[in-house]
Amino acid sequence: MLFLPRPMGKGTVEVETKFLRVGSEKEPFVFSSGESLPGITVAYETHGKLNSRKDNAILLFHALSGSQHAAGIMKAVPETDQRWTEDCEIGWWDLFVGPGKALDTNRYFVICANYLGGCYGSSGPASINPVTGKPYGHSFPSVSTSDVVRSQLALLDHLGVGQLLAVIGASVGGLLAINLATMAPERVKLVIPVASGSRTTVLARLTLFEQVMAIENDPHFHGGDYYCDQPPKYGLALARMISHKTFVHLDAIERRARTDLKQADGQLSWYRVGHNVESYMLHQGKKFVKRFDANTYLRICDMWLRYDPLSDAGVESYAALFARSQAAGHHYLVFSIDSDYCFYPEEQAELVGYLEQAGVSSMHITVHSDKGHDSFLLEPELYTPHLVYTLEGRGKRETLEYRGPEVE
């Protein structure tokens, strides 16, 4: 996703990352691959307060290159080296989370955690292996969406949240939202995938594989063990450039290239950068490598490529998968963006078709935007009315009971 520095609103406050240790040497965290670690760390952030009934919690799943920092200002996160740049300081959903916003923190308790395998405080390849005293690098296990879900269910247990009012996920985070709802249907009421889908399409698979190849073929990658040497900057920058054109509408890329950047005199090995669009994309790639880790990028691409909600839920069809949501009384609010090149609107239509066939209550909203996939980060006015309506329990076919926040 594209993260643009935004002016801070009057209600924006400083927040901090918290850390939870899950597992131990006696009870290791076992990944779906069968590998294990003697405990993992989950970095997370909360906004608002859990009420006495403990029924006002909302869990957010961030997008590919996001973090636990959903709202407010955070100047630094421990043990992230130099990756916590100025671009990270304002929460990625600050326009949506806070007093009086779509996710009103006067009413709701909002939780967001960095994915397992991440590079912003949760255990990942850049974390220190206590056995060697060096970063895990190549030896850090591959991470599945079910691993991330299980780590965050442990976080909910720690916070005393038995059942979420809602789980919300945007982009790849929407895949995780569906994962949680179908792996542990009793843990949530409302499921809100934004600009996401129900599977990894062939087009997404090809685009992700191109990004994997870009990083793997950087001569500085060294199989993932590069932390004591030069990182694979060119490979990661190229991967970001490949993905960026699916996140931002091409017309918007042309506008930004024309207005935001002057023609750059960039010389590659042979090719000379000769157009503002090329300069713009090169700038995005170079900027990204300052704030992200290549191994984490690979882990999340791999997680997306191997997404298998049927296997994770132990079923053999989407009918059986969403029968779990029907039995649990879930309501889905599904957002499409008509100009989305990353998760095309047909993918949400397919998801809604599965929900309807399973008899699951759902509402499908198509957002009309010229900003492409990144609309969900930039245009709260297009999403807020529907989010508020649904969170208040007025979107379901059989109206959910909403008794007020009763915040302690």
C-alpha cells in the first residue's frame, strides 16, 4: 500500500507499542509448517477502552507493508533498527480510528497487531535468535495466515476479549479476517473485508511471484542471511515497484508523477531514467527500502501465495467454509473499489456469492473512486457511513442488539 504523510488532526495523540510473549521453551509456538520457536513476540497497539461487558472490541488486520500502528502518532518502536521512518509515524488508519471517527474510540476498543514474521516489533526474520545472538534471517520459519490468526487469538485472550464485535481487514488483511472468522467463528460477530477476496487469484499469484523473484535474485540477498552485510535494496525496491502499480490507479500515478516530482536525472547501469513516471516509481522503491525488511516482505508474499482458508478450517469447499459463518450468525460487510487493480471487484462479488449460497447475512458496498486499491487508506468519507451503520448493528438482516459502549 502507499503510505502518505498526512497532517495530524486535532484529536491525534501519541501512542506506544505494547508487546506480548506467546509460548515458551516448555510450550513452544508451533507453526503450521511443523517448525517451532520457544515463544514468539506479538507487537500491538490499542485505542479506546474495553467495556465491562467486553463486547466492544474490534480487531484490525493491516495490509502487506503495514504495522500495528493504526492511529495516532508513534515516534519510535523498540528494536526496529532504522526502519521506523517518518512515513511510519502517523497511523495507517488514522483517518478512520479515533474519537468521532468511523471506529469511534469513545465507543469501541480497537486492537491492531504486527503480523508474526513482521519487522515492526513482532517476531520475524530480523529478530535476534537467542541461540546464536544473531538475526534469524533464513532460519525463521515460513508463516501462514493461520499462524498469524493463532498468534492474534492469543493476544485477544491476553486482553480478555472472548468475542469481538468485529474483525476488519483491508487488502491481504481481509484474507486474515475471513481466516479468523472461519477458524474461530465463535470469536466474532461482524466480519468486514475491505478490498480483498476469498482466495489467491492467478493474477495475484503471478504478481507476487515476480516480487519474490526480484528479491531472491538480488546478489546481496544471500538466501536471507544479509543482516551483517549489505541488504538487498535493489531487489526489495523492484518488488515494491511491481506491487505499487497494483495499489495506485494508473491515472493517479500519472498525476502524482506530473505534480509531485520533477524529471529526475537517474542513470541505471545502462538505461537512463527519462520520464516522470519512471522517476516516481524509482522514488517509491527507494523510499520503501528504508522502512521495510526484505525477509519480512518475502514471508508475507509467501503467506499470501499459500493462503488456503479451506485447509485452515478443515473443510473441503467454500460452502462448508461459510456454513461456519452462517451457524455462528455472522454478518459480513464487504467493500469493493471499482478502480482496484490489486483485488478486482469480481473477487468481492465471488466472495459475496459464496456467502449468499451459504445463507450468511451480508452487505456488499462498491466504492467509486479514482484512487484505486489505496482508496481505503485515503477516503474515509466513502467508507465511514457504512462502517458506522454496520458497527451499530443496523446492517444485519436480523438487527444486532447494540446496548451502548459502557466504557469503563
